[in-house]
Amino acid sequence: MPTDPQSALITIQAGLAQLSTLIVSYSFSAIGAVILLIVGYLVAGLAERSIRAGLSHIHGFDATLRNFFSKIVRYAILILVVIMVLGQFGVQTASIIAAIGAVGLAIGLALQGTLQNIAAGIMLLALRPFRIGEYVEVGSIAGTIEEIGLFATKLRSADGVYVLAPNSTLWNQPVRNFTRNGVRRTDITLSIGSWNDIDRAQKTLLAIAGAEKRIRREPAPIAFVASLGDATVSLTLRYWTSAADYFSTQIDMTKRAKQAFDSEGISIPLPPPEVPPPEARKQ
């Protein structure tokens, strides 16, 4: 069937008119989307810097948390801007938000343990039960804190071993911080023969404690009878030092106490000799 040239021309003109309308309409949408992206990017950066600067004025607020919260604000604004841009082109944003929520829920379920570590890391950074450089004991984990992250905490054990502990493990157990208070108490116990003069032995222990500059005068050192045996008396020297001097002072004071007892003639009982079994005595 031959095509009418005039009707074909009318059809082409109508198509071109619709195409020009679409081009104009989407051109404005594209320009608006570009402007929206630029403005959103600038607003997101400004909000990130403002949040970081505001949190930096809070005394004791951790730098890791400042970066974490400022990044969350930045990415939340960028996601909102992208959704608004898609809305400019007629995309149903409600379905996008629902899809993002479903994906977020799926990721949350898949990374449940990781999210627990992040939540625990935020609580550790906010409440600060320990800080970098402090020696702590949490369950079977012990060492000096080297780095506190959002997922895990790095420690160095007393024998120099590298330890990486999940934050959820550190948060869910009692923390013993040996450094936080700045001072520590030490008890040194020595056994002497019951025939020795106890008062003299106590004065000897107090004398060596008084001569040590690392031992604090308040609370004052004390020496007391810890326990009584059949032929021995256990004496304890109790004193306080700074947390940094704890181990070195304990080592030195134990040695000096033994040397002082030797010089004063205060004898420490020797263990009883081994008695051979009856079978050995018969041979």
C-alpha cells in the first residue's frame, strides 16, 4: 500500500516535536541533577568538617570517633543526594529506599559479628576503660595497649608478643587496668625461723623500705606477720609505688630484704632434707 507523503511528513514532524520536548525536559533535569550533585558534594564536605571541628572541642573525645561520626554524616548526605538526583529523572525513590533498607538489613545480618565489634569499639572509645600505653588484663588477654580501632585493639604482652583482640571480647568482660590509678600496692612476703626476733625483722624491712626513694611515704609502708607455721613465721612488707616503678621496685626490694636479713643474722629456714623411702633405707 503506497504511503501518503503528506501523512508521513506529519508523523515525522510530530515525532521531532516529541523528541525536542523530551530533550528540553531531560536537559533541565540533567542540569538540575548536575547542580544538585555539586551542591550536595560541597554540603557533605562542609558538614563533615563542621562535625569534626565541633567534636574536637569536646574534651577527651577520641579522634577515631570524630572521624567515624563525621564520615557517617558525609556519606548519609551523599546517599540522600543520589536518591534526589534519581528522582529528577522520574525514578521511584520509594522503591530505591526500600531496596537500600533490605540490602542494609542483609549486610547487617551477614556481618553481625563485625557490627558487634564496631559497636564495642565505639563504646570503648567513648567510655575509655583503657588508653594507649596502659597495661590491662581482660580475661585471658593481658598487655599494653598500642592501638584502639573500631574493629579490634592491638596490645603488646609482657613478653613482647603482638596481640590483636576483637573489641567485643574486650567490652564484654571486666577490665583490670593496672596503670589508670597511677599507683600500685606491692606485698613482699618472706619466711623466717620462729626462733628469730620478729620485731627486729619487721624493723629491718621498714628500714630498707624507708631508704627506697621510689616507695611512697603516704600511705606509709607497713610490715606485719602474715602467717605462722610450725617452725616459721611469714612476714609481709607492704608498700605503694607508682605504676611505672612497680616491677623494678619489687625486684630490688625482694633482693634487699634477703640481703638485710643475712646481714642482721635473721635466718631463713632451709627446706627439710629429703627422707629416703623405706625401701631405699633397707638396701
